[in-house]
Amino acid sequence: MQYFLPIVQQLMFFVILAITIFVVVLRVSQIRKNILLGKSFNRSDRSSERWKMVLLIAFGQKKMFDRPVVGLLHLAVYGGFLLINVEMLEIVLDGLLGTHRLFAPFLGGLYFWLISFFELLALSVVFACAVFLLRRNLFKIKRFWSAEMTEFPRTDANVILITEIVLMTCLYTMNATDSVLQMRGDEHYPAVGRFLVSGLFVPLFSQMETGTVFFIERIAWWVHIVGILGFAVYVTFSKHLHIALAFPTVFYSNLQAKGKFANMEVVTQEVKLAMGLMQESEAKDFGIEQFGAKDVKDLTWKNLLDAYSCTECGRCTSVCPANQTGKKLSPRKVMMDTRDRLEEMGEMINTYGKEYDDGKSLYGDYITKEEILACTTCNACAEVCPINIDPLNIIVQIRNHIAMDESGTPAQWNSMFANIENNAAPWAFSPSDRFNWAEELQKQN
């Protein structure tokens, strides 16, 4: 009983799949080009530690479990959706070959348990997505409604969550109607039995005419597969790109102690030359026209990868002491602004070429001095990020630009800088007087 001609379905599926692959490859290529606009940067040392972090943090979701309930729900969505999509291989082959449940004859009785397991995972995905929707829209958790979470970021999260629920519902509908058609002896539907979850919905369709059941099954199949392919395209424009980019982001994490700041080589060289610790003949030509970072091109490719990987979860902002005391700094906004500016620059380069200057920059047009100077450099944002993104590194590079190129730091800071330079301490007294306080204590004793 074939109400839709198989060859027509095969051709339709082939065209949709080809378009999806083309768009995804095109978009991934553009993201890669944008990331490589950043400065070169080598972070490939200690590879065994890096792979261990990938397993624990990117794959194992270790840092998500700092908040156990949310961590468990996120793992249900993440792990469930990934495992369920193993079934995609069979669906894609069925679509291309015009078959149905291609793997069932090869897996025998195991096939029933495998699909039933996927359905149980799908149930956990539906439950977790429903909880997340309620948290965002009904309970309005504060970090999801802060100033930078404008209409698109909020809508983006809801679209993904609702899409996952719809896809899982289609999976159940597809399997339930499939079971009805099996019982009616349709040769196109091999007898694999009722699956554990979808089997509960079989009575909803068992009283319908065969043609109606077949139509519902095909619609559910098409919505499921086209929805997943559409999801694959949408993700490349969404914050949910972290599904893929979390792995390289974690791999290239900063393994140094959190409080350790890297010295600027060009500055270190100038100090050594001034102090006679280096000869002019030993000096390198860094060819630097500016210090620090003003725009995304001045950042490293790792900073730009971090921007694309940001999940917008807001954990960084929720622990930021500057933000908690009412200042404008939000580490999440820094990452979102960096990504928005990078996207804008990528489009500009595609349209006008690399040399075009739109007169805008990350610092000034997206991120203000007030935000950058509010940072206490405590590293709380980097410490709490579920995938080891480092907003502080971007903040410090912009701050370097403010201090060294613009001389734009506050007067109090300049006094402190002068004291450090002259007295090796932030205070305005000679190093020889540093222990006077101890002498006073001795007199008292």
C-alpha cells in the first residue's frame, strides 16, 4: 500500500539533504574564516591534560553539576538528543534508498530494545525541555532576563527547546502509527512490535482508517527528519553552536593558574632594554602599532572561538562581583558583543573586502569603557563557565588598549601605576619604609 510514490519521496529527500549539507558546510566555512581573523596563538601543550578535560568537561558535563538539578536535566537533553540521533543514520538511509527500518532485519530482537531505549531517552528530553521552558518563561530566572538578553537571545532558547519537544513528539507519533500499520500487515512496515513508550499511544490510531494512519505516519516521519535537518542549519546561527564548539573550546582551555597573567612581550622587551638587561641586537621587531585589543581582529583566534561557543547561560554574570554590585559589566555580554561584532565584520569583509573600514570597533561601539574598567579581574567568570570560556582574557586585552594606547585609565589608577613603577608597591612611600609598621609593634612590646 503506497500512497506516496517511493521514487518521489526519495528525490524529495535527496534534494532536502543536499541543500542542508550545502548550507551547513557554507556556514561552517564562514564561521571558521571569522575565527581565523584573530591573531595566531599556540596552545597545544600538555595534550594529555587537554583530552582529559574534553572527556570530563565537554563530554561529561562535569562543571554543569555545580548545580546538580540543572546539571542532570541538561545531561538528559544533551545525552538524550545525541544518542537518539544515532537513529538518524537509519532514517537517512531509508530516505535515500526508499526502504523502511533498514536495520531491523540485521539486528533482530535487539532492534526492539534499541528503539525502545531511544524512546525512553526521548521522554527524558521532553521532560527536561519542558522544565527549562518553565524556568525561562514562567519562573523568569533572573539571569535569563538581564539587559543583554534581548528578544532574540530569549527567543533563540525557546525555539530550540520547543523544536526538541516537537521532534520527540514526532518520533512517538511515527513509531505508534508504524505499529498500527505493522498489525495490519502492510508489507512496507516490517514486524518489530510495539515499542515501550510509543506503544502506549497506539490506541489513539488503531481505530483510524489505514490510509489516514499511513498519512499521519509519513507526515510524522517527514517532520521529524526535516526538523532535524533544519535544526542542523539553525544551530549554526544560534548560541547552540556550542553543541559542537564546546569540544575545541575546552581542549584549548588555559591550563595556567587562574591568577597568572601573561606579560606582553613587547613591553617586557622595552623594560629589559631600558634596564640594560638586553642588548639592542637581541631585540625583536614586533611591528606593533597598537597595544591590547580595540577590535575583534586584535584578539586571538581562541578568544573568537570562545565567543562563538558561548552558551549565554549567564553563570559568569551571576557570579561577577562587579555585576552583583550594580555595575554595568556582564561577562556574558562581553562574549555576545564579541560574537556580534565578529559576525558583522565577516559580512563586511565578504561584501567589501578585507581593507574596508566601517569606522566601528568592538571597544567603543559594542563594549564601553565603563564596563571594562568595572572588572575586578577576580576570574570568577572563567572559573564558573561550563565549557571553560575566558571572558577575562578579552576584558584584559581591551583594558591594555585603554591604558597603553588611549592613556584612558582613571587618575587614581595612574597614581597607582606610578607608585608601582617607582616604589614597587601601589602605595606612595619608599620601599625602605615598608616595614616601619613592624618597628612600631616592637616598641609597643
